[in-house]
Amino acid sequence: MFLGGNQMQGKVEKTNHHLNGVKCIVNTCHYHTEGDYCNAAKIEVQPRNAQGSQETDCATFIPE
């Protein structure tokens, strides 16, 4: 569930390699690649005091 516009400050580099262990099915994200991988150099998941996965979102997301 997306809870707001909590994007990271500045754009993260898009690499040629996926983040090991990260599965991303958001195919409208700039960093999404075939096979449901994330090619961002790093990701940030927010907010700090979330109580469950439904309260979190990927702050690295940038619409394609």
C-alpha cells in the first residue's frame, strides 16, 4: 500500500545488475527490469516505525 509521496532525496543510479534478494513486481518503476528485479543501486523502505508490511512503501520508486 502506497501511503504518500515519500521519495528519496535525489535520483538513485540505475545499474546493469539487480539487487540480490530483492523482488520487485512494480513494472511501472524506473528501476524495474524483466524477471521482476530491481536495478537501483540502493533502495529505501519507509516509514521508520511501521507495524506491518501494509504500512511500508519503497521510497526509491520513480514512475517510468
